[in-house]
Amino acid sequence: MGYALHQRKVKIVTGPAEGGPLRELWAHSRRPFVAVFWHLRTRWLIHRGVTHARRWWNPPWTTVLVAVVSLLTAGLLAWFFVAVLELVYKAPVVDNFGPNLCKNNDNAAACDAVTGVAMPVLLVAASTLLFLSWRLWHVRRYCTYQARHEPSRLVETAGSLMDEVVGRDQLCNAIMKNLGDKKVRRPHVVVGGVGVGKTALLVRLAQKLAAVGAVPIPIRLRDAQGDEPLDFDEMALARFRDIVRSRVRSDGEIDRIWRWLRQRADRIVVLADGLEEAFGQDDMRGRRDNLIRDAIRRAGQEGLPLVIASRPHEPLRAMQAAVSELEPLSNEAALCYIARSGSWRSDQTLLDRIVETANMAESPIYLKIAKDLHSKDLLEPLWTGGGSPDLQLHDSWTLRAELMETWIHALVDGDVHPELPIDHDTRLAVVEYISALACIGLASDSADVELGELTSDEPWNKRAARKLDDRMADLRWSPKEYGHKRGACGQGKEHPCRGTQDGAGRWLGPRVDARIAATWGTRMGLVHENGDKVRFQHSIVQAYLGSRFLDRMFENATADSRPDHITRALRRGGRELLIALTLYSRSRHGKCTCGGSAESKRPCPVNTMCGLLRKQAENLLTYAECAQKVAGQLPATGNGEPDERGGPRLRALEIYGAAVEIDSVRTAPRQYELISEISKDWHRLGQNEDPARLREAKLALVKQCGTAVRRVAAAQSHNSGYDHPAYAPYGVLFEIGRKETDRRVREALVKEIGAGGEPAYQALCDRLSAACASLVTRRECDSQAMEPLEPTDFFLGEADTDDLRSQRDLKEERERRDRRYAEEEALAEKGNWACNTMRAWLLPLLVDSSMMSRHLASPRDDLDNWVRMATGEAGGTGGTGGTGGTGESTGARIRQDGPGAPIGLGSALAQGFKYAANRRPGSRPNQKAREFLVKQAQELLNQSTFWYTRLTLLHALTLWSLPDDVNAAQPIRGHGADPRGQVREWLSQGDGNRAEHPLVESAAKLAVRALQTRRPERFLWIDEAALVSCIGTEVGLPGEQRAHNLWIPPSTGWSTLDPTAQQLLADVLLLLVLGERSYRPKDTFRRMELRSREPAQMPSCLRKDRTRLNPVRGAERAAQPGSSCTDECRMKMCPYPAKVESLRMEFSEVFCLHQRDLLRKWQPWAWASFRFRREAPWQRKVPVAGMRRFWDQMSDRARDIDPDDTGSTRTD
């Protein structure tokens, strides 16, 4: 975890006086010993279970071979040494050994035969050892030295701006642990969007692999073109030849070294970048998916250690590889990286606000640019917010645009790359040329731009060329014209040299053309020159440079006119073009011109961009509906081939996100109109797309909408002329949540709305009560509710049966319609309960974010009513209701869902409490709201018997008990001195004699450790499903004064947790999935009610024998819950649901492999941390071999393996 482990020591104090002199003396006497013990305990708990990359050892048989070769070589050297001694002394030195061994032997012929055979063997062994210890070691050391010290040069796709990589060690360690174990090795594919740091990950991975003894070989997949099949082994060999050619004597020696490292030593690790660029020719798009899948499958069968970095695209589906999503860096890692380059003048708080507001952790290129500026003291002047702590008023894209502009100015002024021998005007001319090429590349969604494109006849290219000519004309000047301008202003005597004509009419300026600009642009780190074209290695840099020329593209353009060159660019462009449009809207030429009393002289570019983006999104949705027909073509390309930018709906989501970002800087934003349009099309946006990609796209759009809405709402609330408390777009966001079926997306929407405070609550005050609508379905008792079949279906037997359907077809049709009605009811019931769940999540967040006191129609009153309904205190009369007196009707609707519905409501409320508890108090804490939330959470904990509700509330209370300043003094007595007693008090309230659930008991121990260390991210979590799907990045020290307000940031993943917490997380999710399955809410509530009667029981399939779970089971082998249970188990929850069912989540293969790794026999790092038991306390009765076999099956399930092929799973 790097820097995150070295936390500043907390001062240990005695605390408040509690007694007389003797007790005070005893307290002061034991304080030093307690302080030492607590510091050691904290250090042990933080370091305990930190994952380390294991050493890359040779395979066992290779080690034996090397040992045998060494022994034979030692024998040969001994024989030679004896021969030399006998030659010197002219007499035998050693009996029965040496050259004279056969001289006096009775069986001299046999001895000579043996010697004749043994000597070549010894010579071969000596030559092999010489090869291994000299040539092989020399070449291998050369490769690993480059990877350790110059990884960005070794990875060809890393640009010159690539610097130190931070925050990726946990992901690298997780991948390396799997690659190092040949028995469970899998090809890994790391998927990430534009500029999130895929190449930076490969750079860091190469560095770490070389440090543990492996030989990383980076390759570029854009070199894989033509008709030949993709072969990662051959590409790696070709790249290896290029790396070591200067260190070897012949190609034969290269092949020999490669065979040893690849086959014998198993030390070659292939790092492939740019999978989406492989086979990019138009004539290969029909075959490329199969070629890529076959190559990855072949690499897995050959046991080749392979890591691929790719953008999301179609070949990733059904791929035989472990796929990991690359999450953005944590802001803590970003801040630590940038702060290292600062001087003593830097202000850490101001720097943190810049990093937090600009969200620089989203891309490594922002970090590198910010680091360059911070080293020159140019970063902190970008902050224009003064001392205002409200970061919602600051626009991240505006700060990013200013960051990029300042960096370009520093590059032109020579503050960056001062070693280049070119003047200011030449640097500026190079930037202008590269900007024109970048703008041309944006229109075709290409990072490779030919220099000849500047003279193309394309309208977009022509406008870029004219803009470049204007910029270059501004850089040229004439001494004569300049002298006239100066003379017009002066009144002195004319200089005697004024009349000379030599050179007076010349025009001076930088002598730069496209090719020279490409060469200097490569030296400046902007592009990579490749023959007659340049390649932009950083998408963000291309987007910003291209945005500098967009003012000419939007010249005299309006949304109604729909210029062809802009429409064509939006149709062909990708994510980089949308980023460029957003940056352009923050520039001086692209700002909104709709304000003011007088009509603007030119069309408003913001209005034009928003209108064109909305029309393009609508066109994409229309095209997507047409493309659903088998006979149709995908309209993205027009030739029936898949579009690598994603399906039309995914692109529409991205375009809507850009439109929301651009609209937020209007003089009068039209957010309600725009978000209402998104809400209207929400169902159309979620059809027939890859669920994983669709979820990521929706989450990105939700974040963009939430950020923009909060910023505009906060700006309006600070406007003295605006006195309306409600902000209507929050209501539209809530309506989107009601339509959404993905739980993760609904959670993201709730968090965005919950941060809105009073404007959000006022907008939802009426909608919250109306959200729990009655379940409306088409089911009726009368059989006429079923829609009749076709008339011809009911004349079987009266007409010729050959002209009618068969009886079997009729039965299947009726069964299909019956299933359709059942699914319709289930979806309606799930949607109704999802709406109730969203309200339960939202109310604690609104209580925390709003400054409203408790009264009718306030979030506190609503929350109190919901807690009383969840605990059963509302009874049959319900509550008065804070939103128009609707508490009684809402309570009645909740109780209509079954006897266990209040338990489900309590579980949802507990999750909302944890969302609110994750927020740190900040500079202006609402202490009364926090006290109210703590009281409500404790009341719910006292009355709850369901294990998940109690575990979630325990996490929430733990977060609320942490001091805001975690470096504050910790007393050895008084409040906060006994975390164990504090946790015990929470759980013992209510029925103190009640037995606790094993998972809750383990969570309580971890909560104690979180309070002791004040590092909650090591022992707690916020959302189980989100955490288990995220490996995570390093987080910073909680004691640092940060602008963010979350104890556990979203960048935290399962790798950050303590090993026991990781095992607890896995079993919590297993038990949740076993309980929820894909049930309708009423069925789930019924089972929750049964389980709550025995709150301390765990199913036997989790606490004794996990083989009965049978997770690798096909759809045709569906089984009823309880069909695999033992007779004495009353829980009736196994087997594990089939993958065809719609579950809360699916475990990733990397997580399953890590769970299996926690159960290894040989764990020296764990033993060094005094963790000697592999299994968790509640797993002590489960055979370790059975748990390892179970996680093997779960990893097989994650990669969609055939259930009949799982019999060879490993149990070692």
C-alpha cells in the first residue's frame, strides 16, 4: 500500500480525571506502556494481511535440472583441477579419480567407454551452465534493468509524458499473484475508458514484474494487422528480439535464450496494449472478434502469462480470460503524487481543493501535467474560489481547461522541456500545427493523423487549415510595418538607419511546416512521429489541443441549421470529441453568449452544441431501434459491422452526458428540459446492450447529471434573487431511478440526489410519498383476463388439422403467455419495492445534507416515521406522515407486501444510514442532524433481529463514532477509550441475552479494530456488491486534512480490506445471494421472516459443507432451494442459484482466485503478521479443501465453463 501505511502516531493521553490521587497516579504510570502497546497494535493491524507480490521462481523441474547441471559442472571442474595437479607434480594426486582412473583398472575398456560417454555429458553440462550464468544472465539482467528503471521507454505505447505511476500496486499485486501460479494462471484483460490509465498500469506492472524476477515483454497490438492470425507468443518474441539485439551475438542465441525463459524458466510475461486497435482494417472487422478470442484462448491453453489492456468493446464478451475493470485512482494517491514536486511555498489545503475539484485522479495525464506545473509553482494560482469550502460551486471541466491551458503556456514559455533549443514563437507554431492535426483526428475518431490531412478537401479539414493559417499569420511580422507602427506613436528625430531598405520589407517568423512541427511535437511530448503521420499517445491531450480549433468549426453554426461538417463529425467521432466539446464550452471563444439585453452578434456555441448533441442522441436511439431487426444494419457504420465505439445506445448515453456538462455553463441552464428528455428515453437507452458496459455508461451519466445539477442548484441558492427552495431536476432524477432496474445505478442516483440538501428534498417532498404506488397488474380472477389466441387456434378438430397448429404448439403458446404475465407482475412488484428502497436510502442522506429542523414535511419527520414502520411501532394506525399525512397509507402499503416487509424496509434503511455515516462532518458539520441519525440507527438496531440489518447498522455506528480529526489525542479512559465495550454496548441493547449471528460477531471484532486504528477502509465497507467487483486503489492517510467528505471513498476495493474482512465480505454476499436469489419481493420477505426467527443460525452449506452449493450449474439443472440441504438444516437455502437467474451480483474471477489464495498452506507473509489460521472463525468447521474446491468452482462459474468440465478442479 505504499505511503498509506505510514500513519502519524496518535498521541495517547490519560483522559479526564476520574478519581483521587492514587487513581491519577496509576493512570499516569501506565500511560507510557499503554501508548507503546496501542501503537504497536495499530501498526500490526494496518500491516496485517497487506498483499505482496511473490518472487517469480523457476518451475521445480527446471530447478532440479539446474542443480544437476551445476553438480556435473562441479565434477568436471574437479576432474580438470586434478588433471592440472597431476600435470604439475607428475604423479597421481588423488586415487580413483582423475585422468589416470582407467590406467591401472583391470577393466580398462569398460572404463574408457564410460569415460567417453561421461565427458561429453559433462562438457554439455558445463556449456549449459556457462550459458545460463553468463549469456542468459546478462541478457535477462539487461531486460529487467530496463523494466525497473526505464519502464516508460520499454512500453512503446507510453508517451514521453508518462512519469511515475501511483495507486496501482494493489491491482498489480492481484494480477501478479495469479500469473505466478501456473496451476491457476489465466490471461488477464484490464478494461478502461479513455485516459483512465491503462498504459500507466502496464508501465507499473512491468516495473513490479521485473522486481520479482520475471521478464516483462510489452507489445503493441496495433501492429497486429493483415490476414495472419494473432499470436501473442510470436509478437512477444519479435519484440524480445528488438530489445536484446544489441546484447546478443546472433539470432540463434536469441532463440535459445527465449526458449529457456519462455519454456524452461517460465519467466516471460507478455503485456499487450491496445486490443481495440488490433485488425483495424475495414476488411478485417468481420473476422477480428474471432481472431482475438482464438488468440487469447490459445495463450491460455499454452500457459502464457498474458495481460491485455483494452477499451471496452465487443470481443471482450464471452472471452476466456479474467476481465478486470480499471477504476480511477483515488484522490489521496493523486494528491500524494502531485505534492511531492512542490516547494516549501505550496499550500497543501489549496492543492487538495484543486485536485478534488478538477478530479485529476480520473486520468494519469492530468497528474503528470499538474505535477509539472506544481514544480514551477504554477498550479496553485489556478484556484479562483478563494476561501470558500463549498466545492459544489466549482466546475471540474473549467479547472481542467485552465490546467491544460496553463501547461501549454508553460510549454511555450520554456518552463516545461527547457532543454529544447527553440524559441517562444517556434514552440507556439509547433503547438498550433499539432492542434490543427488533433482537431482533424477528432472528427474521424483517430489517434493517427496523416500530415497530408491538412490539405484535404474535407470541410472540417479545410476549416482547421484556415484557422491554422490565421494563427501562423499572427506569428509573422515585418520590421517595416512594425517600424511604421512605432513611428506613428513617437515624436523624436528619425534615426539615420531608418532609410536603409535592406531587409526592411521581409516578413519574419518561425520557419515551421507540418513535418518540422511533427518532429518538435515529438520532442515536446505532444505526439509520436511515425513517417507521414503523427500519433497522439494521450487522448486528453488530443482532445484539448483539438478544442483550440473548434471555434472555427462552430463559426456561424446553429442547432437548427445542422451544418454537415459538424453532423458528420458527431456521427464519426468518439469520446475524445465529446471531451473536446466540453473543454471548448469552458474556453473564452466557446462560452455562452445568450445573456445580456442586446442580442449577440454570433450564435451561441453552447446552445448550438447542446442542440446538435441532443439531436444526435435521438438519431442514435432511432437507429438502434431499426438495427434490432435481423435484416437491418448497424447504423453506426452503415455496413453491418459492429462499431468499436460501442452500440448506439451506449454512445447516446455518452452524448447525453456531454450535453448535460455543456448545458450547465449556460447563462440560463435548461437542465429540467434536458434531463426530462433523458428520463423519457431511459427505457430505450437500456435495451439489447452488454449489461456491464451499459451499467458503466449509466453510472457515468448519473454522475455527470448529479454533479451538474448540484452545481447549478448551489449557484441559484447563492443568488439573492432566487427564493424558491425546490430545484425541479432532482425530481426528474428520482423518476429515472424508478425506471431503472440495475441496483448499482439506483444507488448512484440516490447518492447524487441525497447530496442535494434542502433543494432536493423540497423537489421530492410530494413525490416521496407518491413513490410507493400500489401494484397494478393485468391479473384477474376471471379467465377472460388472458388475451385470446388467434381465432384459428380454437378450431382444432373442426377443420383440417394439417392447416392448424398442433396441440403442442398451442400449449407452448399458452405457457409462454402465462410466463409473460408472471414476469410482468414480478417486474411491477420489484419496481414498486425498488421505489420504496430508494426512499429508505434517500431519507438519511437528506437528513444529513439539509439544514432543516424537524417538523412536518421535513426529512427528519419522514425518517422517523419510516423507522417506526420498520420496527413495528407504527402499528395499525401508521404515522402522521411528514409529507402530507401519508404515513398511514404508506405503512399500509408496506404491510401489504407480507409479514417480512418491515424487515426488508429495515435493511434498506440500514443501508441508507451507512451511506450517510460515510460522510465526514466537514468544516461546517450539522451536528444535530448527525445526533438524530445516530439515535434513529440505534433504535433500529435495538429492534432488529435480521443479521444483515444489524451488521449494516454496526458499520454505520462505527463510522459515526470515528473522530473527524483521526490524529486527535486518544485517551486511555473516558469516552472513546474502550472501543470493544462501545461495540458490545451497541449490540447488547434491546434483548441482551439474544445470541448473535456469527457474521455479526466477526463484523463486531472488525469494527473494534476500525475504531482502534481509525482506518475504517481496512475493516468496513459501504456497498458489498460494488466492493467485490472492484480491486481498488490505495487510499491516503485518514489524518490528512482533505476536502473530500467520505470515510471510505469509491476507489476503495476488496484488496484494501484486512484478510478476515475479505472472507467476511465473501460470505456476507454468499448468504445474501442465497437468501434473495431472483425472488419476487413478497417471497423474499417471507423467507426473511422465517430466518429472523432464528437470528443466530447459518445454513449448513456455509458452516459445514460447501460442496452442496454446487455453483457451476447450468440453466437446465435448476433446483429448488433446499433440495441439497441436509435433513437437520432448517434454512433450506442451497444450492447456489444458477447463473441464468438475475442475481444481485456475480463474483469476479479475480476475487474468487484471491479467496482461494487466502486458503493456501504456504503463507509466510501471513505468518509474519501472526495470522496462522487460514480460515475465518466462523469457517472453522468447514474443511479447507472443500472451501478451496468451492472457490475453484466459483472461478469456473465466472468464466462460464461447462459444468461437466469442473471435475478436475484443484484441491491442493
